[in-house]
Amino acid sequence: MVGIKDATAIVGIGQTPFAKQLREDERTLACRAVLAALDDAGIAPGEVDALASYTMEDTDEVELAKAVGLGDLTFFSKVGYGGGGSCATVAHLAAAIASGQATVGVAWRSRKRGSGPRPWTNTDVQLPTPAQWTRPFGLLRPVDEIAMLARRHMHEYGTTRDHLFNVALACRNRANQNPSAIMYDRPLTREMYMTSRWISEPLCLYDNCLETDGALACVVVSSERARDCAQRPVYVHSAAQGLPAQHHGMVNYWNDDPLTGPAWTAARHLWKHADLTPQDIDVAQIYDAFTPLVPLSLEGYGFCGRGEGGAYTEQGALEIGGRLPINTGGGGLSEAYVHGFNLINEGVKQLRGTGTAQVPGAATCLVTAGEGVPTSALLLRT
């Protein structure tokens, strides 16, 4: 991984509108996001020779390459585990470009989660082995599994619903500044949060991410080429993936400590190969499919001690001007939920200085993928 430190940069980002229901299909949305990212970078589609996306992405490389007019591809990969793979798509492209396998890479995610089906409602297929230890016992949805971890954290460390509200509020406040966010014109109050319906106790409606149609993409090139692109380059300083020993997705049944999730594994590798520490991070984009993932990630990535993630959110710590501003576009909770890819693009915007809720002087950004599943993370810098 030493070989990729600052060797590549993100030079283009693109996205479609976000909505509960968009008319266009996923492939069309993917093409629009990719073309927007290439236009942002000032790079022609025919120059692209690498692609990376998610195993859950329904638009495959062949379809995308033909529709957009890409050149000969010499590298392409897909990363598993849903939102856990977001940052890894960029990491794979960075490694491919740094090692000479490709020169221009595009990562993307297109999803119609708002208007499409919920994956766990399909009863026609046999449960995968891990789910046979959860779903028959009432943990039917991801929210049920994360609710169990949240309750454990509350029991062991005194984390409260007010701490989870702090996460939801920080994301909503930033979305209220972002015209592209689904929740742009919908403020959140403590009363609304505390009186909303349970989804899976102790998690209420506002502890859950949005269900969104939309697509995003970014363009990665070598640092040398980045200097000649249309936009200010944002360098990939460090990248990591994490799959801990004896892992069981979401619930961590077999780990010695179920609250020590994949973030801890990814974080050790991420910081080991970086010239930065948690204290050097100006802004963070932390995967927020559910509010408890933020305090768990704050602990895993070293911003606070074990069990201190809830208390860390107090006194406006996650707001602009706080100790660690997070999810400055609104995140999955309030901008859009597209398996975390909007967090990557928002990190780029912050380091370009073009965020709708800009952190003054931001020069370093941590971006994380889904905690609770095999995960990934990026350290970006100007």
C-alpha cells in the first residue's frame, strides 16, 4: 500500500438528481453519472481504461462501456458487501493506476432503492448461511441487526438516544444547506426525533437512512496527470479494506467483542500507511446507513476511546465548527442513500472548497464505508 500513497488523485465527480422515484432505469442513471464525472475532469470517455463498482451493481462493465463509449479496458473490478465496498472501488482503481495496469479509472454506483424492492423481502431464495443465524430469530432487516448492536452499546457504555439524535441532527443540518439533498427543505427537531415511530427499537425513523434512486461516479488518474486536469486534484493518500477474523456480517456473533467491527481492522491498515493521524483530519464522511454506525466508527477509526463514541457527539462536535464535522452534504441519512458513494464525492467537494456546507480550510478528509460488514476507507488530502 506504500506504493499508492498520494500516487493518484480524484479529478472528476458526477451525480444524477436524487429522489424517491426517478423515471430512468439504473443503466441510464449510471451513464449520466459517469459522463458527468468525466466532463468534470475534462477527460474524454475513450480515454477510460479501468472501471470499478459493487457486486450489487446491476449495470455491468460491458453495458456501461458500450453505452458511454469507453476505450479498451485493461482493469475492471467489483467489490462485495454493499456499502462496505464504496471506498474500495476507489482503492482498487488507485492500485491499478499506481501499478501501471491502467491510466484513467472510473468508479460508480447506480441504484433505484427508493422505487425498487427491498432485498430482504425476497422469500423465494434460500437464506445464505449467515442469515440462517439471524432471520429465523427475528433479525429480518439490517436495521434489526444494527439495533441489537446499538442496544449493546447503550447497555455497556451509557450511550443514549440523545447521542443518536446528535448524529441525525448533524446530517440533517448539513442537508438543509444542500439543494441536492432529499431533505433540503425539511428541518429536524429533537421533538420530531423523540416522538417518531420505532423502526426497530431503540432505533426510530430518523435513525435510518433514506431510500433513494440515483447514481454517482468519480474519475481517478495518476497524480502526474491530475495536475493537467480541469479540476483541483484530491489525492488518495491512503486506502484500506477490513474483514476481521471470524466475522459475521452486521451482528459480529463470533467475535470476542461484537462492538469491535470491521472498522477497527480497516483503520489499523489505513493509519499504518498514512502520514496522518485522526487528530489531523479536518472533516469526515462517515457511513451512516443507521445512526449507531457513526459512534461505532468514531471509535474504530481512533477519534475517541472504546465506548466513548456516544459522548463524542455532545456539544456540537459533529457540526461545522465542532471537533469533527461529518457528512457535510447530509450523508445517507439526509442527502441520499446510494451505498455511500455520495460520501466519496462530498469528500472531494470539501477538499476542493466547493461544499454547500464548507469546512473552512479543509485539507484532509476521512471517508468510510459501511461498518458492520467487510468495509473500506479512504484518506483524502489536497
